[in-house]
Amino acid sequence: MGLRVETGLMNPDTNQYAGRGQAAFTIETIIGQAQRLERLGFDGGFAPEAGHDPFLPLMTAAQHTERVTLGTNVAIAFPRSPMVTAQIAWDLQQYSKGRFALGLGTQVKGHNVLRYSAPWTAPPGPRLRDYLLAMKAMFKSFADPANPETFEGEHYTFKLIPPFFNPGPIEYPEPPIYIAAVNKYMARLGGELCAGLRLHPVGTFEYTSSRLLPLIDEGAKRDGRTIADIDIVGAPFLATGIDEEAVAAARQEQKQHIAFYASTRTYHAVLEHHGWEDVGAKLHQLSKEGKWTELPNQITDDMLDEWAISATYDNFADEVSRRCKGVFDTVLLDLPPSLRDDDDRVEDIVAKLHAA
């Protein structure tokens, strides 16, 4: 069985990672991207929360597609209450005719407090656990208003759902929940409570295989499942081009992407796993100084190979399959513009990954 294949809606580009800003989107852009990814055979299209609300474009995408799964990759949980998230997820599941998947992440304390102006009241793992359990009670209450469920946890409480405020049943199952994971607690939590995990690209292939997959399986067994019941979604860094020279240029771009994430201390467990603690400290310092364009100089070619898939267009599908099968069930391809705009190549790549 081959890989499921997803791609992004409104994904950031290298200029955005390098701190040079981003282009404005239009409704026409969203419609065009959504229809195109469905036409080319992708199984899903997912919107990040990277300067734009991740839910808003999905309404338009749902209206103009018929088959693909649509979701968030990922929405930041804590600036939104569980009810706010549950309501929009419930509505999008109805409006998309059962094609919505809710992806949630916690972000780090600094971004929650200083960017979102949201309080950071507890460690993210236990808090997200309560968040998920509260939403599950809400979904059950929406589906069966006559028998509402309640939830009372340390961090969130849900005890009130008058009929006036209950959206009521929909024609489709409750939205599947995925959480972002790069550290141990979230891996176990996703295995226990979620339909799947959206693994952060900063996790290398080796780190994912040796550290995260066993923990996901451990969490799944707490719920009477195994890792085979969990959709593991990977989004590896991709360095590809028409020839080896173009691949070399793409590898340099990917160093910018990788260094951006690796500068965040929350993700340094991955660097420590590989013995790259000093690099992590240097990247963090450069980010504090706003020296975004200097970050990629800290990423060596050997380090890049742990994170990224490098291949020419002709070998790309084979290399993605070789690196991803057995690690992920679903792969999200954030393709470079030069490949993304080539319909024939992209359609061929998706078909090969489905058949691999």
C-alpha cells in the first residue's frame, strides 16, 4: 500500500522564513490552489497558521472541491477556547460534507504570551490533554443534545450547553483530531486520544523512528489500539530541482527553513538526540538578535541530510517513498514553486507515491 499524499494551502515560502514578509492572498488564490490539488490527485490540502487564520480559507476550499480532505496544519490551540475550536470544527465538518480534519498545536510560551496575547497557565502537555477531552465532550453533546456530556479538568471545564447554543447533530462523524508532535508527551498523547499526529518537520527521520513512533504506539495501547490505527503524517523538508545544480540551490533554501525551526528551544530535543546542542544554542542566539539570514550557515550538509529529502525531479518520487515508507502513513509535500507549477510532474509524483 502506498502513501497518502497531502500538500499545503497558503504555505509560507523562503522569503517568509528569512523574515522578508509574505504576499497577500485572495479568495481566488485559495480557490485555485484547492481545485488544483484535487485535480492533481492529492488526498488532502491543509492550511497552516503562519500569519493567517487557518480555518477561514477552508470554507472556500470546501465549496470548490468535492473529494479532498481539508484541515489545519496546525491551528494553535490555547489562544482559542475548546468551545471556539469545537464549534468551527463542527461547522467545517458539515460544510465540507465530512472532509474536515482538525489539526492542533500548542506553539511555545513566548508566542502564546507575546504574539497572541494569550495566558500561559500550565505546561502545554497536560493542558492540551484537558483541551482535547473537553472538545470530545463537546462533540458528543453536539451530536446528542438530549444527553449532553460534561468535562471537568484541572485546566478546562465544560458543564453548560443550553439547547439555544447547541449546534445539534450533523450528517457526518465528528471531526477527526490530529495534534502536532515533536516531543515525548505529545507523541503519547496523540497515540492515546487522537486519530493521528502531524509530526513537526524539525524531527529528523531517525529521531522520529527511534524516539517518537514507540511512544505513539505506547499511547495507542492505552486506548486499546496500536500504532497501525493512528495516521502518522510527516512533512519532511524537500530539496528538489530539475538537475543537480538546482538541487544544490534548493538544499541551501532548506537550510533556511530548518534553521528557523531549530532556533526554537522547544525543538532542541531533536538536536540533542543528534549531539547538536551547540548548534541549537547558536541558532537561538542569532534568532534573538534578528539575524534570520545568518541562521542557515549553522546547518551543515550532513545535518541537512538527516532532515531533508534531496533528489532531482526524475528521482523525487522514488526517494520520497524510500525515506518515508515505514515511518509515515501520510506525507505532506511542501513543493517548491518550480515543481508546484508543473502539473504533469506533480500529478505523476502523486500517482507514483500512491502506487509505491
